[in-house]
Amino acid sequence: QVQLVESGGGLVQPGGSLRLSCAASGGILSIYRMGWYHQAPGAQRELVAAITSGGSTNYADSVKGRFTISRVNAKNTVYLQMNSLKPEDTAVYYCNFAPPSPSNWGQGTQVTVSS
């Protein structure tokens, strides 16, 4: 059973940056398409960015040009670099397979963008 652990969230001012990490144990991520998701208060969880095993990426329109998903297979880790953050990016961020596996949701990491 693969376990995914997110980290790197925090409080940041508008225009700031954060880098989220998703570390895996109990399995190898390199062969899977992986995604970062976010869930704002009162909203559904939605896909923010995804990356294939070959490194192809796609993004939600709301984050294009600001967020970058990447992976380091040797570290079994997926990253989300978030730049030019906006208050509307405030949410809990999760990583999972893409499409997601219900049994692999972790605790997520809170990102709060506020002045």
C-alpha cells in the first residue's frame, strides 16, 4: 500500500511562493501519473496539476503560468512549485494518483494566502 505524505504548506502573502512536496513510501511512483489537488472550504476537491510518468504536464486554467509540477523519481517525490500566489489559492493541497485512488488520500498540507 503506497502512502503519500504532503508537506511544505504555510502562510504566505499574496504574490509569494511555496513549494509543496509529496513523498511516497511503500511503492514506486515513477510509473504512475500523479496529481496535486486542492480543496477550499466549502468546495469540492479538484485537480490542480498532473504529471505523467514521462514528464508531460497539465494544469487547471486557474494556475497556468504560476504553478509547476515536477517529479524526482530517484527520490520517489512529486513537487508543486507555486508562484504569484493569490488569496483564492488558499486551500488544503493533496497529492494522489491521477485519476485519484480513494484509499491514497493523505492529510494534505494547508496553504493560506493572506496579507
